[in-house]
Amino acid sequence: MYTFSNKLKTFSFILMILGALGVGYGFMTSHKSFEEVEHLLAEESHHGGGHGEEVAHAASGHDTPADNNHGEDAHAEVDEHAKHIEHVQHQIANRPWSALYVAAFFFMMIALGVLAFYAIQIASQAGWSPVLFRVMEGITAYLLPGAVIVLLIAIASGTIGHYNLFVWMDPEVVAHDKLLQGKSGWLSLSGFAIRGVIFIAGWSLYRHFSRKFSIAQDTAEDKSNFKKSFRISAAFLVFFIYTESMMSWDWIMSVDPHWFSTLFGWYVFASMFVSGITVIALISIYLKSRGYLEFVNENHLHDVAKFMFAMSIFWTYLWFSQFMLIWYSNIPEEVTYFVSRFNDYKLPFLGMVALNFVFPILMLMNADYKRIPWFVVMTGLVILFGHYIDIFNMIMPATVGDRWFIGIPEISSVLLFAGLFIFVVFTALTKAPLLVKGYPFRKESEEFHY
């Protein structure tokens, strides 16, 4: 049995406390007055031009009207100036909400990706992976609290906040937007909440019963629990592939409701899948370094790293397919998604391609490197950072525009959910033996050689 060390437990609490303090600071400092934002933009105009110059010009008061037409133009310019200040004010207020949401979704998707990978292993009756099942079950323990937190943040941002994440939750915006009115049958707060509850309930029920059958099989005299687990895993994968796509539309794509992509569900799936597999590798290596998982050998590590490598290539294929088709067709409603990212997010947008494709393919192409624990850890940490930036790129442009920065709100949100993730996962690992003793393919997995 695994014992959750006091040092690691204390570390998880420290992360949560530091994260909570930083998140609180981010919210407290995000509410800027009209005058503060105006002064901020005026200062920016002296360094980089752009919107700041427009603000400084509108606020200067030099446009004295010579006649009625000039007077109307001046009033229109002042109105436009005020609207722009309010828009930037809203973007600044959005930042802590967005940072919290990005981090919450990132850790939730790791657990969901592992759950899908776990179900695939059982449904395919894989012989190499059963020695890692308890690690997977431990990681998926985070799914229920993590998904509930994501849903609550999303709903709270449109009720407690000022429609900080999802503009379609604002009735005034919908009233003046025909496209959102056409999507109102799907994009409604009640529908969003109901679908979220259905997603979470389905995922959590599968996790509950698969875990129950897995533990029961340890002491069973027949294979009935294994057969039940096989059947529900096959059914869950059908449920998952539909709900994961709908979840990606609701929880991510609808932050920018004027844009859509038919590949988006697969794209998000690839990101969560490779992130989940990477965390399996990292936790397995950690446990083995602490004297546990003695039945896991370098061949198991090789296969997990091989999945990391393969899914990184799959993610890149989907990223390029989505980007190339939209960019080449140059339809204004679609290409604006990438234009905003090239204009305001060039470093994180292009940087994540290097982190998520170039780095893994160079590091993990050699089969020997996949067997070296520290090498896999180093590559895995880069992959996780890259996919955090991927989620960051999906959310931030629609919610904070060019007001983005990786600072206290973003780092604190990651610390908060990293601490919670560690605490939940490693607590779950203490609840059952780390080897599935009664699983039919256990012996094959223990003796696995590649």
C-alpha cells in the first residue's frame, strides 16, 4: 500500500495556500476605475502607440468644433473614447477569472484524458498496461472535484462577475447580436449548466464503477468483475466521444461564440490525451523512485513515452489541419480567430507549437531515450507547460484581448490547482494496493518486454 508522505502533503497545502493568496490578490487588483484605465492607456501611447494614442487624442480636448458637423464628430469621438476605456476596463477585470478558468480546466482535462486512456486499455484488453491501472485510477479521482470547479467558475463568471468569460451569458449583448440570437437555443445558461451536470455525472459514474470493479476483482474468484468493467468501458467510450466534443464547444469554444471549427473537439481531445498520458509517466516515475511500483520496468516507461510521442504528433496534425484550412480559405468569420492570435499572442501561439511538437519529437524519437526516467520527466514537464499555453491561447484572446500577461493571477491559479491535484490524486493512491492483483492480464503485464 502507498503511504502519502507528510512532506508531499505539506507541499500540496503550501501550493494551495500560496495559490489562493495570489488568486485573491489578482481579483482585488483587477478592478480599475475609468480614470486609472485612461491613464494606463495614455502611458502606453508614449511607449507603443496604437490604442493608447487614440485615447490620448480623444482625452486631450483639442477638437473644438467650428460648426455643428464638427461638434457631432467630436461628441462621437468622445463616446467612442469612453466605450474603448470601458472595454479595456472589462478586459482587465476578466484577467483573474480567465487565469483561474485556464488552470482549472487544464488540471481537469488531465484527469479526463487519463480516464479515456484507462477505458481504452480495458476495452482493448491491453496486456502491457495493467500494472499502471492503479496510478490511472488515482489520477482520475481528481475528475469529479476538478470538473465541478470548472463548471462553477464558468457559471459564477456570468452571475457573480460581469459576464467575464462568456459574452453570450449577457442578455444585453445577445439582444444586439443576431448570430448569438440564432445560437440561443444551445447557448443558454440553463442549457449550459444542465449539459455540464450530465457530462460530469456520466464521467464520474464510469470512474466510480470501473474503480469498484477493479478493486473487487482483486479478491474475486472468477472474472465477473473484469467482464463488467470491459462492458462499461466500451459503453463509456461511446459516451465520452460525444460528451467530450460537446464539452469542448461549451466550456472553451463558446468563449468566442462567433467562431467555430469542426475539428475543435478532436483538437481539445488530443491536448487532454497527451497531457494525461504525460502525467501517468511522471507519477509512475515518482512512485518508483520512492520504492513503489517495483513491478513497473523500463519497458512500461518506454510504451508510455511512446504514447507521449505519438499523441504529440497527432496534436500537431490537428493543429495544422485546423490552422491551414481556415487560414487558406480566408473567410473573415473564421480567420479572425487566428488573426487575433498572430497580432497579440504571437509568442505563446507559435511558442506552443515548438513546445508541443518540435521538442517532443526531437527528445522522444530515439527509443533508448524513452527508457531514461529523468529524460522522460524533463520532456513531460515541457509538454505539460506547452499544453497549458495551448489552453491559455484558447481562452485569453476572447476574454482579455491584448491585456494578457503571465503574472501573479496566472501563476497563482496554477499553484492552487496543482496543490489540489496532488492532494486528491495521492490521497486516492493510498486507498488500494498499487497492483491490480486479480486482473486477468496482470502476469502478462508484469513480464512485459519490448
